[in-house]
Amino acid sequence: MKGVSHRCAHKSKRAVSIIGTGSYAPERILSNADLERMVETSDDWITSRTGIKERRIAAADEFTSHMAAKAAQAAMEQAHVAPEEIDMIVVATVSPDTFFPATACHVQRILGAKNAVCFDVSAACSGFLYSLEIAQQFISTHTYDTILVIGADKLSALVNWKDRNTCVLFGDGAGAAILRSREGSHGVITTYMASDGNYADILCMPGGGCALPITSENFEQHLNTIQMNGKETFKLAVTSMQHAALRALQQANLELSDIKCIIPHQANIRIIEALADRLKVPMDKIYVNLERYGNTSAAAVAMALDEASRKEHFQIGDYILMVVFGGGLTWASSVIQW
Ligand code: UT7
């Protein structure tokens, strides 16, 4: 019995907090006016259908790991965490520098985080919340103390710049958070995650993997670029995010009225407005920055979290709800107490 009680004490779950955030967007701005010169589109169409006005595009020699490391450095600075203190680096991305090694290993090298175990998570736009949950599990069970979670994507490298259906939507960027155990109740309260592979084809990059390796024929058919059924994705995004938001609240034993700020995936303002409408929450409770960055995939919610916290959209002790949706299909939601 003595051994059992010792084990229980040792394994008791501990609270996990976000102790610092950071984000990074590349310098180059691609405006809707710029896109008008590239494909048959208009600022009016893009703005009215998506809410996006401009997006950032990484330089040719600026990779996902470079953006990820910059966001991480900002988070580490805010958290006062040195590279050697990081036990794990999780990078959520679908645009890794290389198939292998993982982008997280490239980030480790840039940061000098020599004590970290590193891997990537592929969950498209939901990757940051999936990774947050992975980190939360490792810390709450006392396996690791300090984990760096990054959402980073360079979708400009995966876009067919001749396809107006997709090229106007996406942008590049990275967002990061440092997680650590903290005394008291503040922290990541709950995360809900879901997936449905039956819809794998409606938002995907079919080529480049072992199913359709890059050949000149596949390349000519643009199979190494993002393909999306926009309308179907839109509908599923709204219903899945609504479901996920309510599930996380239920798990956290909270009401929507308890939430100070909702931070959704930044894909389309009409998706966010439909979500607000279904949840019956005013838009001023929802943080939106997609007009400046477009859809940055795994980075989107992480960049928005960092921006919203630095702009003091919430204070210590406030409840925040993050909710995301992406290719896979994947979707997720987290409730945190700041
Ligand atoms: O991050 C993962 C989640 N991703 C998403 O959530 C994206 C979800 N989908 C969407 O955001 C929207 O479906 C889109 C913004 C992609 C498209 O908006 P829509 O209102 O569903 O438009 P649509 O696909 O029904 O297209 C309407 C028309 C079509 O023309 P016709 O066939 O009606 O003549 C398109 O060819 O708009 C045309 N179109 C464009 N016109 C000007 C499509 N893209 C463009 C464009 N500029 N860039």
C-alpha cells in the first residue's frame, strides 16, 4: 500500500500554464491589389467572400523553421526561458522544411535547445491545439517540465499561384507558446480534439508523398499544391467549430458567458460570423486578424493568441476559448484560464 500511495502522489496531475507567447510574420506583404495582377480576381471579391485584405509571404530562403524559431524566441523572451530549459519542441505544420528530419529538429538547432526532444504534428490548421494538448499531457503527468509548442506554416510554398480558388486565401507565419506547470488553477483547463478521415479529399495536397510522388506529370497537374472544395469545407468548418466550442465548454463546466475572448481559426470572416451567430455571441468577443494575414494554417490561432494577449484583450484570470478546424479533417477547441 505504501508503494501505491507514493505512486498516486507522484502521478497526481498538475496544472499547466502558458507562460509566454510569441509570433512572427514575414516582412513581404501581398495585397489583394497585388493578386489582381496575378489572377482573375478583385479586391472586392476577396474582401466580401473572405474578409482578407493582405497576407505575408516568406522569402524564398525563409523556411518554416526560420519563422517558427522567431516566434519561439519571442515566446521564450516573454517567459524568461533559456534554450537549455526546453524539454520538448512540438512543431505543428503541413509545410515542413523537409519530410525528415522534423521541422522541430531544425528549430532545435536554430535555438540551441540541446535538451529538447523534438517532433512535428501534422493536423493542418488544427495542429497548434493538438500540440497544446500533447504538451499538456506530458507536463501534467510530470514527464516534462517546459515545452515549446509552435504552429508554423509556409503555405505560399504549397499554393498553386494560378488557382484563384485557393491562392487568395493563404499566407505565411508562425506562433509559439511555452507551457510549464504552475501552482494554482490558472492554465489549460481542457482540450477537445476530433478527426474525420472520410473527408480527407476535400482539403488536401494529394502529391508529394508516397501515394503520388513528384513526377513531371504530377507536377504539371499541380498535384503538389493545395486542393480544396471550398463550399464543403466552409459548411463543415462552421458545424465542427460550433460543436467543438460547446464540447470544450461542457468539459470545462463553463458557459459562453464565462468566456472573455474567443480565438477561432482565421480562415474566413464569414465562417467566424456564422460561428458567432450559432453560438449567439457578439463579434466583439471574437478576436480576428485574418484581414492582415489570411489563413496561415497551424500558425493562425497561435498568432492570434499572441496578438490578442499583447493587445490586452484579456487579463490574468480571464477564460479564453480557442477553436480550430482544418484538413484531415481535424478540429479542436481549448479552454484556458489566462
Ligand atoms: O483552413 C482550413 C479551412 N479552410 C476554409 O475554411 C476555407 C473554406 N471555404 C471558403 O472560405 C470559401 O468557400 C471560399 C472563400 C474558398 C469561396 O467562397 P464561396 O462563397 O464558397 O465561393 P464559391 O467557391 O462558391 O465560388 C463562387 C464563384 C465561382 O464562380 P462561378 O462558378 O459562380 O462562376 C468561383 O469561380 O467565385 C469564383 N471565384 C472567384 N472569383 C474571383 C473563386 N475564387 C475567386 C477569386 N476571385 N479569387
